[in-house]
Amino acid sequence: MSLVKRGALIKNERLKLYKKPSTWVLMGVIVLMTLLNLLFTRIFIRSYESFNLTWQDQYSSQIENMTRELKSNPDDAYIKQTLDTLKFLLENEIEPTDWRTDVAIEYYSIKHGMTESEIPSKPNTQIQPPAGTEKSDDEIKNRLEKLDSLLKNNDWKAFVNLQINDLKSGITPATNEQEKQVDIEMYELYLERNIIPVAQKSNYYYHGSGSGFDNITWKNRQVQSIRENKLNLVRGETTSGVLLTRAQRKNIENEIAVSLKRLSTNTPPITYDSFLGMLEGTSSSLSLLSILLIVYAGNIFASEYGSGTIKLLLITPHRRKKIFWAKVLLMLELTAIALVLIFALAFLISGAFTGFKGIASMQVLPLFGRIIHMPYLLYIALRFLLMLLPVIAYGALAMMMSVVTRKSAVAIAVTMLIMFGSNILMTILTALSGRMVVPGIKFLLFANTQIENYLPSAQSVFNIGMPNTVDATMTLGFSLAVLAIYAACFLWIARDSFCRRDVK
């Protein structure tokens, strides 16, 4: 009998909500805004991809400039070396990312009599060779023969072995033995995983992220990421020179483990313009659901008090706590409907743009202390569910304000102010988090609402350099726990106030 009465109560609340045109209008606006965001993202991707010149055009332009400069400086060895290198690369269709770019740079630098310190080095290497290491004529001739053989035979494994020997013999200088060992391990990883390396010196002749860099394979990017992360651990600081905390070290170790797992399982990362990448990007629009939930939750009790229908509701045989939880369940039901609509329409539109290519792809991520290998669609579903928790927390806050103040306008306005105002505040504090940490700020509600900061995303290519959280010690589990506690407290206060306060 109790279940029958509870079902009738929920059905009554459902009828009151769904017969209102405003409910469907607001839900439609939220879904439409999410889909428009998806369309604008697609347009931005198209313009982003077509912005840069091809590497052939850039090489040709530099050849013309260098030819003019050579006329006024006919004895400049650097100009001659650059001209010969660019002509060779262009004539042989060697792209900027091809490992032979490094070989050609060194070959023509030595051929034109440039010293070791004058040869263009790797972009992230600032170390000069020690004094007294100048090569004899025989050594120079032997080096030129090796480099020439590499170019003619196109033997990348011989190139990798040469780099390892150069590191071990000291021809390629290193800051210390630990960093040297990291570089050796990375070259050995190329051989172990049969990964063709990419050029490290191509930035001297090519600038931009257009077609010249599109051919860097995902495996190369993973190896480069492993190298950078291992060097950060060795140095004890980030690439910007900030000392690593214990939590940051753990994050870096997780990134290394993820990269190694990707290589061992042959699991490439998803690109931002792929079907799954676009679908995943839709999750960032879930914050719009907060608006729907806040408006509904802020009005659900206050409207009953304002119209006087609360008295009719309380004289029914249902207990107050059952009435309260019926409204809470309806709030969650409305959120679930909007979430399903957003996901389904985003799925169809993303698929229409991309033909659903890569739908069976896999994801690798660190989750609660373990490296997980799972279907990417399942990861996206998990991402949607995790990012729904901040939405529910703000909805619970609006419901609490609705019960306590009994004013819809006040409940909605205050909750909206807290949500949007705190986002601005958190953006400022997050930007300053590398310089200072405000004690205790990580326990605030709005410091834990950006769940996407903990989750890998194909869209992160557009957010390079942004710090993750206001406190480096924060983790996904911590933020989820804080949000759950806040939501439970808001609901408890709302229930207690609804059940105890008199109605006049």
C-alpha cells in the first residue's frame, strides 16, 4: 500500500511539472545551446586546420630570403648551410618531422665548416660541447660518411643507434648522467617498439601546426611525452621551473604509465576532430544543465508556498518527508531526461559529421590509482556521469534555498550568483595557484566543480598551459567526495526545514 501511495504521489508531482510549457521550453533551450556549441566547435576546427601554410611553401619562402641574404653576405657559413639544407629537404620531399631533417642539418653544417656549438641543436637543448672536443679531419670525414650513408639508405634504426652511441661517448652533451640515461632510454624505446623517430631540429625551418606536423605519429608523441615527464621527475620541477609537489609527481608518474600502456596495447589517443572527440567535447556543456536544474529546484517548493497549494499538499495522507523525496526524485528525473536528449542528439550530429568512424576505439586513463583500459564510448558515458555531480550539487543548493527562503526569485538568483561568481573567482585563483595556495580553499564547493580537469580529453589541445586545480593536492576522488558531502548536506537541511517548519 505504501508503494502504491508513493507512486501516486510521484505521478502527481510529475503531472504538475510536465504540463507546464515553461519546463519544456527551458529544456529545449538548454539542449539547443549544447548542440549549437557542438556546431561552432566544428566550424572552429575547420578554420584551425586551414590556418597554416604548408611546409613546402615555408621552405620555398625561406630559400628565396636566404638567396637574397647570400648576395650581401657571400661568406656567411650559416646562410650557405641553411640554403643547402632546405634545398635538399625540398628536392627529396623530406617533411619537417622526418628524422632525416636532423641528419641533413648536421651534415651540411659540418660540410660548411661550422663548429659543434654553431650547429642548430634540439629546441630544448641549450648545452654546449665541452672545450677541447674539436674533431680532427679524419673524424670529420668519418662523421660525414656516416651521415651521408644514413641519408642515402634511409635507415632510421642506424640513426637511432648513432644517437645512442653519441650520448654514451659524450659527442652529444648532457647536463648529468640521469638526463643522459633518460635520453638513451627513449631512443631504446624507439627500437623496442619499432617506432620511427621524428626530427628534433625542424623548428628552425618550419613554424606552425599545419600539414608539416600532422604526420607526427601518436606513438612519437607518446615517446616525447614520456621523455619530457621523466626529465621533469629527474629535475624535480615542471618545464616552467616550478618545484613539483608530491601530488604533481604522482600525476606525472600516471602520465608516463598511461603512455607506456598506450604503446604496449597499441591504443592511440582520440583526436579532437574525430567522432568520439566531438562527442566527448559535448560533456563540457553539461554546466548548462545547472541552469535548468537551478530554475526548477529553486521553484519547486517556493511556488507551492507562494500559491498556497502547499496546504492542500500537506493535508493529503502522505508524510512530509515522502513529499520532499518525491520532489527530489522528480528533480533527478528531469535532469536524466535532459542528459539523455543531449547525449543522443550529440551522438547523431557528431556521427553525421564524421561517419561514426572510430566508434570502437579504446581509452587509457588513470582512475582511482589504477591504469584503466576501456572502450572510449564507456569512458564518455562515465565522463558524463561524473560531470553531472556538480550539476546535482548546485540543484541541491537551489532546492535548499527554495525551502528555507520560500521565495523562488531569491533561491534562483542566489544560487546563480554563487555558481557564476565562484567560476570567475576560481579562474583567478587557479591562475595564481602556481604562486600561492589559499589554505582550506580546496574544501569549498566551487573549488571542486571542474571535474573535467581530472579527466583526459581530446579537446585539451585548445587549453595548453592552463593549471588544473587551485590546490595541487586535490584528486578526482577528493572532489567527488566533497561534492557528494555538500549535496547531501543541502538536501538534509532542505528536508529538515520542510518537515519541521510550520505553514501559515
